[in-house]
Amino acid sequence: MKKYLFILIFAAIFTTCTKNSKDNKLFDNSYLNSTENTKLSEEKIDNKQTYEISFNIETPVECINIEMEGVYLHKTFPNENTHKQIYFIVEKKFQLPQLKSNNDEKYIPVGRNFNNDWEVQSPVRICVRRNDTLSSLDDSGYRVRFTIFEKTPFYYILKIRCESKIIFD
């Protein structure tokens, strides 16, 4: 019961439902979950366990802004929340013509929220680069792989802001 109450409170504080802002025609797309209910990724970040969320962009866009927030809910009384720093990589699925098997999904990184010194920036803005077909933000599949560098389960929210609706898998 506490878990579901926390999810509702977390969602109310940090998100709004997917909506279209009339002023700038941007959609605020949000996905809230716990790592206990999230797919474990086969690939790692700095040799640490990562999770992944897949999504599609409904219509092509020029740019997307992505950010993530995380919190660990202590199971002690009184209930305390600890903010967790999330490190993530955004990747685009692509298919090479010579690979005809659908089981061989390949991804290329298109953005991340940290630099080589592990300094975090948020939100991450990813835009199409002219004359670079791999950077197009179209209806291809995408995923966000993320970690907090701990095995402790935690709650997170993924926010994607762009000129299109996002479909989370």
C-alpha cells in the first residue's frame, strides 16, 4: 500500500500527464516506474547493472529534451526519501541492410546526461544534425539505459519533452 501511495505522490509532484502546451506546442511525456518492474539491460554502464526503457516518437521531430529523476523509498519509519543521481544513455535502434535477422537489434548512442568525468547535465537536448541520417529523430525505436551504480531498487521518472507524443513500450 505504501508503495502505491508513494508512486501517486511522486507522480503528482514531479509530473503532469502527457499534454500539449498551447504556447509552444510541446508535449510533456512522462513515464514513472520502479526498477523492480523495469527490464534489466544486457549492456552495462561502466560495468554496472543497467535498466532500459524503450519508446517510439509518434511523428518526426527536430529536437527532444530528456531528463530522469530517481528516489529511493526507505522501508523504515518514519518514511524517508533519498534522491538518487541517475546516469543515462539515449540510443536509437537501427537496422543494417546486411543484417536480416530481427534478433540482432543494434543501437547507436545519440545522447547521454554525463561527461567523461561523470558530471551530470540535465535535461539532455538531442537534435537532428543536418546531412546526418543516423541523427534523425523519426519513428525508429529508441531506448534509455540507466543506472545509479547501486543494486538498490528505486523509483524513477523519465520525462521527454518534444513536438510529438511518445509511445513507451
